[in-house]
Amino acid sequence: MDELDNRILQALQDNFPLSAEPYDVLAQELQIARDLLWSRVQRMCEEGIIRRIGASLDSHKLGFSSTLAAISVSPDGVEQAAEVIAHFPEVTHSYLRKDIFNIWFTIIAADNERLECILHQISSLLSLDDSKILNLPVKRLFKLDARFNTMP
């Protein structure tokens, strides 16, 4: 990572152009060649510095329902549980934690009925009783405008 990579990351996060040729616009703003910009972005993607480039929509404003959920499974059941959870396209991400509730995941669905259906299916497929699954819907939303900076 050098100073140009930092400038590129900042430009990608701050004001990605709504254009048929967004990388042409960004290259012009950064005063570099489009091919150089594109090769840098590809390299940062390959290295895992950039994990995703895409829109971030406010699901609540679009009328969707969401929740943070957690399940408690034995260490031997983690892989199977992760596969079951990943099966649902409404699951946006999941992660493992060192806790009694060891798999946490978020769900964004069309409505609360679909959320409950997904949680019920996960519970049934993994033979979990009610005490092994948490549904933690949003009560009050705090939205942070996260910007990622590299260390100098």
C-alpha cells in the first residue's frame, strides 16, 4: 500500500460516480491513467484489501425487515450450521464467536414473517430448541458512516 493506493481507496469510498464509465471518471479525478487505476483496484481485490465494491442500500427505508441472530451449537456442529445458515440468500453475513452463542448472523428479509420462517427453518434443520437461538431485532438504529483508512 502506497499513497496512491490510499487515494484510490478514499475515492472509491467517498464518491463513487454514477456513470456508465465510473473508472474513467475516477481516473480523471485522481489524475491517473484508467488502466493504472483498474490494475491497482484489481490488485487490492486479489490481496483482500478490497473485499467488495457495491451499493449499500438502507433496507429499512426500502421496507425490509432485519435482525441480528445467534445460535448455540457444539464445536462439531459449527461447519454444518454454517452451511445451513449460508444456504439462505437473506443472510448477509455470519461469523464465529467464542461464546455459548457461537454463530452470529444478520438477516435482511422482505418482512417479519419471512425472518421468522428463516429462523424456524435454521432451528429445525439443526434440531435446535428455542433456548439455542436468539433473535435480536433492531429496536433503535444507529447508523455509522464508516470510512476505512490505512495506517501511515
